[in-house]
Amino acid sequence: FEHKENTAFVCEGNSYSYLQFIERITDIQNAYFNLPKVPTSIGIVANQDFDTYSAIIAALLSGITYIPIETTHPD
């Protein structure tokens, strides 16, 4: 993995490398698959942050449907 230290994206003024992004995605995927029952769909709080983007990619790579939950909308 030749370019792992390159910037994958910048969010909230913080830079994240491809390696950091892949590691976080892998951590989240492991959490999905370590649940008693692997979900077919999940809700993800839709913030503009590193964990939200990582969770979305982890879900997509795991074949799990995600539903974005917007916290600024009324119940």
C-alpha cells in the first residue's frame, strides 16, 4: 500500500491519512461482525465527521444497509 500516509480527506480542519481511514473502517466492521447477530441494516448519526464517514464505508463494504439519522430534524 504505497500511498497510505497520503491525506484521504480533511474534515473539521483535521487531516486523515488513508491508513487511518482504513484502520477505523476495519475497527467498525469488526464491531458489526462481533455483534450477537450481524445486522442487515443500521442507523448512523449523520454528522460531518471522521467516524460518520468511516461507519458509512464500513457498512457499505460489509453489505449492510445504512439509514442516515439527522439529529437536527424533529422526531
